[in-house]
Amino acid sequence: MLNELRGRNLAHVGCTLGLTLGLLLGLVAALVIVVVWQNASATNWATVAWFGLTFALGIVGYWAGGKVSRRLWGEEMNARSREEPL
């Protein structure tokens, strides 16, 4: 499986996984906030929690995927980018 991914940037894969996890965890956090507070401001805080977790985990996934890509085949990717002009 690792050979199929060789040479690809895993930042986009990490971003997708992070966004998916953020959407799910954000929804759970929003539901907990609404159930615990049960007032008008709970909806606002639940929305902030949902968006915050979604964007934060998406950014963390993008960063982590980029780090994994460089760690797995960083020198190979750098050599290839020097050979192929844009």
C-alpha cells in the first residue's frame, strides 16, 4: 500500500480525514453543549464549537499529512521537484 502512495502529497488525505473527524466530533460537542445548557445562547456556542473543531482538525490533518509525506519520501520529492520545471 505504501508503494501506491509513493510520491504523493499526503497533506490532502490528512486534511480530508481531519475535516471528517472535525465534523463528527464537532457535532457531538455541539449536541452536548445544547443538552447541557438548554438556553438561547447554547445554540451560538454549539455553532462555534462545531466550526472550531472542524477547521482546527482540518488544519491539523493538513499539517500532519504534509509532515508524514516529507518524512516518508522527503528527499525523493525534493529531487523530483528540482528536475521538473513548472
